[in-house]
Amino acid sequence: MRRRTRWRRPPADYGLLAEAVLCLAVARLALLLLPFRTLARLMVRAGGDRESGLQAPERVRRVGWAVRTAARRGPVPAVCFPQGLAAQMMLARRRVGSRLYYGLKQADGALKAHVWVRAAGCDVVGGREAPGFAVVATFPPMPAEQQQDVAE
């Protein structure tokens, strides 16, 4: 029988984890109930350019940890799209700008989709699985001169 160990995390991380569980639930509901046009408008608003100070990479790392942990161990497992929406919501609350990427690839005769989020030059969620996916949309939209860099 495995012995369970307690998490050794700062108390603030438990609050962050609770926020991530709530944001994942809201994201799942939004995906089920809202038309994509409305959802896209919300993603653009949530991801808008904000702070890019020295604190941002640490905030981004902590938000990514919370969303990934809540998606994996929370009451309802969440795939990449709800994780991306939850990460954008949490970063917007912290006034950190982010960009959600929507990509597609052909694999085993089927079209596969993936969502990932980047902020402050760091992958927040979904970045490890992103290579091989062609970016078809970003929220907020990416300037034309930057679009070539992402596709490679």
C-alpha cells in the first residue's frame, strides 16, 4: 500500500489551486453554452496586452502549475481548451497579458486540434504538446509580421 504524502506548498498555492478549479469549471461551461463568436471576443479581451514586468514570469509559472494540477487532480479532468481558457482568465486577473494559440495537425488519418497559452515569453499550458501543430488562430490576434515566426 502506498503511503500518501502531504503537499509541501506555500499556503497561497492552495488558494491559487482553488481558483484554477473554479476557472476550469467556468471554462468548461463557457465551451458548452456560449457560441464561438462570443467566446472569441472574451478570449481577445482576456489576453490583451498588460503588464510585462519582472514579476510576470513567476506569476505565469505559478498560474501554469495551478491550472495543470487542477486539470489533472481536480474533480473534473480538463483537456487543453478549458485549460487554456482558465489560464487566460487567471492571468487577466493578475494583469498579465497572454495569447491563446489554436493549432491543427494531421495524425493517423484524422485532424487533431490543440490549444496552448503563452505569456511573458513562457509557455503557460499546453506548450509541450504544441510542436507539430500549425497555428490557425490566436486570441488576441497576432500582428502579421509575427505570424511567420509561430508557424515554424
